Amino acid sequence: MEQQKINSKKFGDMPVEDFRKHGHEMIEWIADYLENIEQYPVFPNIYPGEIKNKIPLHPPVKGESIENIFSDFEKIIVPGTTHWNHPGFMAYFNSSASTPGILAELLSAALNANGMIWKTSPSATELELASLNWLRQMLGLNDKFMGIIYDTASISSMHAIAAAREQLKEYQFKEKGMTGRKDVPRLRLYASEHAHSSIDKGALTLGIGIEGIRKIPVNKEFKMIPTDLTKAINEDRKNGWCPFCVVATVGTTSTTSIDPVDKIADICERENIWLHVDGAHGGSAAIIPEMQWILKGTERADSFLVNPHKWLFHPVDITAFYTRKPDVLKRAFSLVADYLKTSEAKVDNYMDYGIQLGRRFRALKLWFVIRYFGVEGLRERLRYHLYLGKEFTKWIDEHPNFERMAPVPMSTICFRLHPKNINAEKELEELNLRFFNELDTSGDIMISHTRLNDKYVLRVNMSGLRMELKHIEKAWEIIRTKGEATLMKV
């Protein structure tokens, strides 16, 4: 029986001419989306499950056209999207994507490079080295720091904690593990009460346990108190704990407070404890010469991170992680299977410095963004955000019905409604909960909330690429008007 001929074209990719056509159409859509983004509500007016219920339960048996897929993208996905690029997005920390970053992501996807070792993509490896060197210089850090790109600050901090644990060479954690051993003391990690929750999650993942995390009190400016850190370390040593890691924060999540890193570094050096500095959002401000004071002491840290996808306008996700002890980090993670061994000498294989083997070409967007805006262009945009923060702070301070709840070292403002006739904390909390719910349904702005000294507080952040003074003025008008309307119902 004659073997049936197989048409190999049936099993290939989308025809290039179709890709070219649809690619042009989507670039046009993205350009229109960004140009007209203020036409969208910041937060979609939908209920949980609404998007999922519009997606068929079973996958299509036959392939569908890009026209149909993209039509559903516009009809189903876009209406259910929170628009982080919107200038009215003032919640959390902004993560606004610049167009050069978006273009770099497109090229990265097209190249589809896997930078696990030098040989699998020399450009990915060497551009990562070069672009991280640029960013290091912009931040004012010395050349004793080696850089590596991870996806998020959460994963980066977990790597720092793992390196801190590995620094305790006498316990051979990599070889023997942590469980079922009587020769290992309980490990203790220290962070301020306002450290990001990812620190706790990283410690939990590594087997430190909740009891192994000790939170250090903060002062009235929400900065870690160094004397309390010293006291905690001394107390723990007496009780058989092994202090191994301290996490300081430059730009805490709630208030962007800056821990006194230089004083904390003194303690860590004296006690031989790993110091990790989390500068996920706030660290970016150090590219401005007059703001480099925020990293004072970081040059003595064992590790440091900053997220370009937060305040340097990169699409999610990219975290720049730096360490002065790459040998310790490598010792914690290097495990080379035979099929990954190569003959090249004196090359950096980034798989040796983390849990990931496969690694996206994230450095491409760092290179694009820095080159497109230039150092001065990025500095001026951050300076403008600091100015917007000062303007909003002034409006809060001058209004009799609002109370600012924290210092404003950067461009994040914490505040609440507090009319003169209400002083009971329970009433104030109920009032601000109602106020927040009113703001949350406005559609024109999106803000967030937090707790400071056990008080319910509202929070805005000005660090979006497309934010202008007019957007801040509009936000203040909405906040002021809805605040007055909330008070009328009291």
C-alpha cells in the first residue's frame, strides 16, 4: 500500500504574511490604547467570575482565526482589566509600561532566548551583565556588587535569605538540609514591622518558619529602630537562636519609609549577619543625585534589589538583584547536570545563581528603556513624581477634614478623613471604610489602603509614567468631593 504523502506546511506556524498583517494591527491597537487610556475606567465594574463565565468550558477542537481571538480579547479581556498604565492608577506602587519596554518585550518573545547558560544565549548573558552595570552606576553603587536579573522582588529576597543561610558554612545546609538534625540551632531572621510580606514568605519557603521571623519595632517615622535590633539579637543569642539575616527596607510598602541602613549595617558587621536591602520601589529614586542619600549604608550590604518594573517604567516583570558575595549565592544554588556542562572558560552561567534553569531575556527591556530615555530622562521623570507627591501632600495638610498619617519621603501619601467633631478611633475607622468604598467605585481613580499604628489609612502613590499635574488635581477633586459627601451622611 502506497504511503500517504504528508503536507508539512499543515504543521507549521502561522503564515508570515498573516503574522505581518496581524502584528501591524496589534501595534496600532496598542498605540491607540495607550493614547486613549483615560477613556477606560481604572478598575473594571465587574463581579468575580464574570470573565471566567464568558470563556468556553472546553478548548476549541479546531483552530480559530486571529480575528475571532482578538475580537474576544477586546470584548471579554479588556473590559475585565485593571489598567495599571492609567494615570488615575494610584494604588499600591505604579507599574506602568513604557513603549520602548513594550517593544523590547516583543523582540524578546520573538528571539525566545533562554539565558540559562552563556552558550544557550551569549547575548542574553552578556547584555544582562552590561545593563546591570549601567543601572548599578545610576544608583551610585560601587563595582563590588555583581548583578543578576530575577523576575520579582519576592523571588529575589528569597534568594538573598537562601544565601544568608548558606553563609553559615559550618551547618552544611546545602548538603545535609535542615530537618531531622539535632546539631543545628534555630535560625532567626529580622525585619521591621513594615517589611514587605514577601520577606516572610521567602523565609517560610526556606524552612525558617514563622517563629524564626522576628519583627523589629519602628519609630514615629516608621523606620526600624537599630537599638531594638541589637537588643533582639543579643536576647536571641542568649536563648539559643542563631541570628543569620537582617532585612532593611528602602521605601516600605505602606509609607516608603527608609530604614537607617548605615546603622543597621554597623550591627550586621559586628554580629557577622547577612544584610539584605529591599529597595523594590524606593530604591529607584537613588538614580537622582540629590536622592542618593536613601542608599546610605547599602554599599556595605550583602545584597540589594530594585524593581525596574515599579518606578523605571518597565513592563512586568524584572528585578535587578545585586550582591557583594556572589560566591555564597552560587554555592547555595549551583548544581550542574552533565548535559549543562560546557567547555567555555570564564563565562557567567546565570543558572548557577538561582533556582531557575530557564531564564527569559529580561535584560533586553532594561537596555531599551535606559537607552531610550537616557539617565537624565529617567531622573527628570522621577523628579516630577516627587513634585506631584509634594503637591498632593500640601493639599491634604491644608484641608481641615483630612489628616496626613505619615511622613512623605518620596511620592506616597497616607491620609484619612478626620473631621474635628470625630475623634473616637472606632468611628474614624468606620468613616474611612465608607469613604474608601465610595472612592473604590468611582472608576476614575484607584487608590489603596493600609494600617498604621492599627489605624485604617488610605494611600495614594504618584509614580506612573503618564501622570501629570492635571491628573493629580482631578484625583484630589474626586477625593475631596467624595470625602465631603461621606461626611454629609454622618
